[in-house]
Amino acid sequence: GIGSDAEEWWEGRDLIVKIGGEQVAEMSAAGIKVLAGDPKVFSSGDVVWALDRPTVKLSDGTEVSMRFTLITREQDGRSVIQHFHLSAGASNEDVLGEQLTTQ
């Protein structure tokens, strides 16, 4: 799993469940809400992937646009998460110091 914070790079189910649960509780306590955008879901065989641009609404009403991807695979009749990524977009100029073509 990969998140927006530079330290959010997790490997292994146990760690992802632990940290994910803690973060959900922390965000809930802080009054932070995640609102779905317009999710797209695709599949091929036993693999499913989903893409979305959710909005995170902070307790002061500020809204932050995010990007989310999720990949699952069917195993023993269950969908098992193989990978997810949630991040806040940053401009190429902010990250690289250069403007690059984006559209």
C-alpha cells in the first residue's frame, strides 16, 4: 500500500490492516471525511482494479482532491487486495521544478 506521506509505504497484510485501522480512527476523531468521486471499475479474469478521484473533507471544511487506485484478485471466492495507492496530486513544477505537458 502507498499513501501520500513519504513514510506511507507498507508491505504485508498485517501491517496494512494495523496502520489503516489506526489512520481511519485518527481521521474520524479529527472530523475528516472521505467522499467518493466518480469511481471506475474494470476487470479481467480474476483481477479487478478501481480508480477514483475522491475528495477528503477536513474538519474546517477545506476539501483536498485525491487520487486512488485499488487492485484485487479473486482467491478462494473472496476478493483479496493486492495493491492500493492513495495520494494527493502535486504539480510537476512543484515536484520537479519544471512544467511538463499534462493534457
